Amino acid sequence: MLILGLDPGLGTTGWGIIAAVGNRISHIANGQISTNPKAPLAERLVTLDAALTDMILQHRPDAAAVEEVFVNTNAQSTLKLGQARGVCLLAAARGGLPVAEYATRLVKKAIVGTGAAEKAQIQAMLKILLPGVTLTGADAADALAVAIAHAHHGAR
């Protein structure tokens, strides 16, 4: 089963694809989709949607997992994150994928063993869990972590 993990963001959305066969996982691909911060919001969302659609068509995953929104102190940032997350959910569903959602703390716990893990700890564990992986950035690493959490908790 190919699992697409998504770490939504308006500025940068991370994505990662793993193959899960039983308890074994392996890295397929990862990347980041960036939008132009000077472009209007609607244009940025269209850019994100188009890139996600292309990536889904290219890799043909069987399922998707999306990180849930955490509440920022800045309400405007939380709203923009929510809009990007909505595009991620829509693109995956439109691609015919069953979509699961995971809280950040659950993802961290699935990878590191604690829900309070730091990004550096997650990236270090990814290199152990996915030998030879080259991470394209922190957002792609987070997306791979979401995919692995789905392999452990939700993929059947």
C-alpha cells in the first residue's frame, strides 16, 4: 500500500509517500510545495491544489493522511493553515483516496515515542526508519512522519 502523508501549510506544504507492506515501510518520495507569499490567497490555494493533483497522479498512492490543524496564537495564521489543509483534504479526496487525519502529538508519538518530540528528533528517527532517505526539508519530513503514523495506526 502506498501512503501519502501531508503536512499542510499555505507557504509550504510537505508531502511524503511510503510503501507499507505488513509491518515493513520504505520510502518512495518526498517533497515540498511552496506558494508565492506575494500572490493573492486564492491564487496560492490554486497553486497548492494543482501541485497536489499532479503529485497524486504521478505517484498514485492508495491512501492519504493529513496532519490536523494546531491552534496558533495568531488567529489569522490558523485560518490560513486551515484553508491550506482544506485544499489538501480536497485534493486527496478528489483523487479517490481515503483520507485519515492525525493530531500532531499522535504523529510525534508514533515516530519518536513521545508527543512532545522536537523536529530534530523526528528527522533523526526518519533516517533510522527509512534508511537512505534524503529529506527535501522539514515540512517533507513531517509529512513522512504523518504517513508512517497512518501505517501504524490507520492503514489496513
